[in-house]
Amino acid sequence: MDLILVRYGEIALKGANRAKFERTLEENIRAYLKREGISFSGVSRKRSRIFIFNPSSVPDLSEVLGVVSYSPAWEFASLEEVKDFLRSQEEVFKNASSFRITASRADKNYPLTSPEIERELGAVVHGTFSTPVDLKNPQVNVGVEYIDEFFYLYFEKIPGWGGLPVGSSGKLVVLLSGGIDSPVAAFLMMKRGAELILLHFRREPLTDRIGEIHAALSRFSAGREPQLVIMELGRVKKFYDIIRRRDETHRYMCVLCKHMMLRTAEKLAFKKGALGIVTGDSLAQVASQTLENLAAQRYGLKLPVYSPLIGLDKTEIVNIAKKIGTYTPSIEHREKPCPIHSHPVTKARMDKFFQFWDEVTEKLGYLPWEKFFGKK
């Protein structure tokens, strides 16, 4: 192996902004390699590919968002060199039941077409090892790409998550509950290029859960680890106590508390230069996530709220959580549930919501985030 050949997808469609996205992905790859202790002689890009030269080992680039696929590869200056290399691969082809050559050319001025390259190289393998050709279901699929006067050969194409590189789309504040949903929402926004600030409201002594979730998400951040901000809910205990004193207000607890959290996240976003808020809401999954309740919770916010899970069901969310490594810490360190009313409101009325919010904040004498961020 001489290098790692890295492919990306939608970045190549970014027009005038394409170079910015490519540079960000290249920077993230460098940061990831350094973090993992993988030495390399250089990282460069050409023809919609990124090249990692002379890596000390094969990195797991699926942890770098924006990478569609990657391949350990060999570099050759001529087609004859490729043929000589294939003749030396007895271990690969001798006992293989079938093979295929898949060629592509970034430079269409090369005298042979892609099918002609495939036929020439296929003839070498078959003539040397008598291995049958199977174009539909080969045991060995040899990839060959011709890019700027060099041939790059590889035997595997390892999939990545794709998407956009972290840091290419601005900064967002995530309401991180520590349950299954919000870490997945955070990951999906990272996959769209967002750099994250994670805001966690802590009701109990801090367990390893939030740290483990933060570490799992940081695996995909490639040198842009999400900042973790902890707000002690003991600071707003009086806020909860006032809500619980009256039965009708208590039914609105989830809506009022979520509004308080969103307003706090908005204050943090303004302070940190973030452009929006991310939640793990999935429509109608729980009582607080009906359309009526979501509308009340978000009313009056100046920044947009993004909910990437809004149309997913629990099974889809859990599957992603397992793949990214946040599922286990989310279920192993559960906090006691918030003491909500036995019949929480599912269709919040705006007039009631405003009435209860004004009553609570008036009795409190201050807004919950003022003791955390200050009044300004």
C-alpha cells in the first residue's frame, strides 16, 4: 500500500464554494490522523479525490464525516506497471473463484477507454492465474482509477458516512438530554457540517453517561470536538416548584420546562455565535412532542430550531444510535424521570401557555438563565 484514496460526494457539487468544503475535509482528515497517532508523509487533493500518502496504518476514515468511501491503494506511472503488479498477486487471485476489473478515467485524453483498460488488465489476470471473470458477483473486485498521469489500484472500497465535513456549515447549540434521541440528532447535524455546542441540564450528580456520549460524538468531529456546557437544574429548582404547586399548571410542566430550556439554549447561542438550536424531537413520540406542544415550546424564539429526527420512528433512531456508539451510554445510566403530571397536556393552548409562563416567571422574580449567563 502506497496511499489511501479518499472519495467524497456532494462536496463536489458545491460550485464556487467547493474549494472551501474540500479544504475543511482535508483539514479534518489531517486532524483525525494526528489524533489517532497515524503518521503520513502528506495529504493532498486532485480531481475530486484526497490522497493520504504513506500512512503508517489504514485509518478508520468512516469516523471523518464527509468521506463517502476510501481505499488502501497502490500508485503506478504506467499501465505496464499495473500489469506487472497484478501478475505478482498470486495470493489474491490463485484461489479466487472469480474476479472483475473496474476502471475509471478522470482524464479522458488517455488513449484507452475505461472498458479497454478493463479488458487489458483482465486478460493479464486470467492469462496468469486462469481465474474466471464474473462481472455481476465477483469474489475479487479490482478498482483502477487513472488520475493525472498515474494509475491507482485497490482491492476494496470501504464505505464512510458521507455528508459534509464538520465545521463547514456553521455552529449550533444542541439540547443534549442524555437519552437516545438527542445524541442522534446531534450526530445528524454534524453530518450536515455543523460544529456543535452541547447544552446539558443536569438534575442529578453527573454520571459517566454524558461524558461517554460526548466522547462518542467527538469521534466524528475530527479535531472540532463539541463543547460541552452543563447547567445545574438546582439553579432553577424554584422554577419547578412553582409549576408543581397548581394542578393545571403542573399539566403544562413539560411544555414550560422545554420552553425554558430552548430560551436558555438561545441565550447560549447568542453568546457563542451559534446560528440555531438542535433538539431530539420526533413528532408525537411522547406527549411533549405533539404539534400543539412543539408550537408552544418554540413560540417567540428568535433563532431557528432544527429537529432532524422529526419524521423518524424510534426503531430508526435506535439503529443510528447503535451505529455511532451513543446507544449503550444512553440506556445504561438513566436518570430518574422528571416528576411530571400523571395526565400531561398533549394539546397545549397558547393562551394557557402564556398565562402559566407569565405567572411562573413573575413569582420567580428572575428568568431561569439569568443566574447562568447574566442578565445581558
